[in-house]
Amino acid sequence: MSQIARVPFIKASAYGNDFLIIRKEFQGVYAPALTRALCDRHNGVGADGVEWLSEEPGHAARIHLINADGSFAELSGNGTRCVAAYLAANGGGEELLIATDAGSKLCKLTGRTGNRFDFLTDMGTPVVGEPFEVDLGHVKYSGVPVSMGNPHFVIFVSEFPREWQKESQKIQSHTELFPEGINVEWVQFKRAPDIMIRIYERGAGETMSSGTGTSASAAAAIAVRKCAEKLVVVAPGGVQRVEWKPGTSLMLDGSASLICSGEFFG
């Protein structure tokens, strides 16, 4: 095995939204290709993305996120929490300031059970825009643009469309409207204070959960639908809680679990 390049990794998951955590010095000469190989669910380790970890003065860590398809992303709320769980498990403390490409995020440890770590994360102040329509030809969808440091398009529906994944892909294809790409969230009101969401992300497709998607969906519901400032957001992978008063930082309450560690033979 001495001739094989070895890439050590930690795998973590936040409600089924899974990430590999790897030190940046193992990135190699072309990070997107290595990330695609690592994230391949049949021939690699399998993940929605890789959080490449390095040091940053005044922070517990610095992370750069690359999606499963090799594209770069500014931020993943769940991915950041997965990194926070890794750092906390290795003596990083209970308040972890993590530098991302969308600014610094503070994760406060609120509980631990075995390999599961609970955090309250300051996600920053959402920027909620005016709703507009996307014309897919056969149907028009009105959605709310939200920036969580990365772009989202939040669509309120009474029922999730039968082929919402394909509809999401078509929305993402409107590059003139979304030149930086777009994360698409479908939001269905359940009973107050609950909302249910489905998520289709740039670079990963359908995901079981999303920290920024949860935050964007809640922010749109609070700003546009005048929902309560505390919301329970139910995704297929599990439940996260959001508290946000417009004009302030949004607080996201959720967990992440460390799954395994190993070496990838590149």
C-alpha cells in the first residue's frame, strides 16, 4: 500500500446531510476532482460534500466547502456544525468560532450524547428579497430569494409537487435569474409553529437536510408570511429549530453526529 496516496477523513452527518472533514494539506493539486471521487456513493466514501479544514487566526478552524459535484460553495450550516462536532470531540471547547467563505459562524455546544453534539449556531442576518416568478413553460412558481451567505429560492406550496426534484432542476437551469446557481426549498405549512421543507441544493441535488436551507425557509416564512419568530422546521432527515427577529442574527438549533473515520486511497 506504500505506493497509494492516502487521504485521512472523518465522516459526520447532520440529519442525513453528510460531509467528509479533511485537513487541507491532503487536498492535492486539483481539489474538485478529489472531492468528486471522495463523495461518490458507489466508488468513494460517499457524502454531500467535503469540508476542507485549515487554521485561521482567532478561530477554532477555517473551512472551505466543495460540493459532491466538485463545485465550490460559500457555506453549509449543517457542514459547519459537523466540523464543530469534530472540533468539540477533540477538545476544541464549547464555543467554536469557525471561519467560512460566508463569514465567521459561532457554534455554541448545548449538549452531547455519545457521538451526537447539539449546537446553537449564529447563522448571521438573512437577506430576504421580494418574491418573483420563475416561468418553467408549463407552470410558473413564485418564490422568495433569500441569502444566508449563499443563495436560496424559497417556494411556498400547499402540497409538494409530485416531481419536485425535476422542477427544482428546471428552476436551477435559469442561469440568467440565478447566475451563481441556486438552492431551492419547497415549504409546506403544517401546523404552527411547524413548517415542512424539501431541499434541492447546488452541487448535491436532493438532500435530507440543510442548515442554510432550514434557515432560509424559516426567514422567508417569518418575513413574508408573518409567521412566529420561533419555528420548528421539519425536513426528511429530522427537525431543526429557528429563532429570528428580522434585522438580527438568525439562531439555528440542531445537532451533528460523528459517524466514522478512515483513509481514502486516492
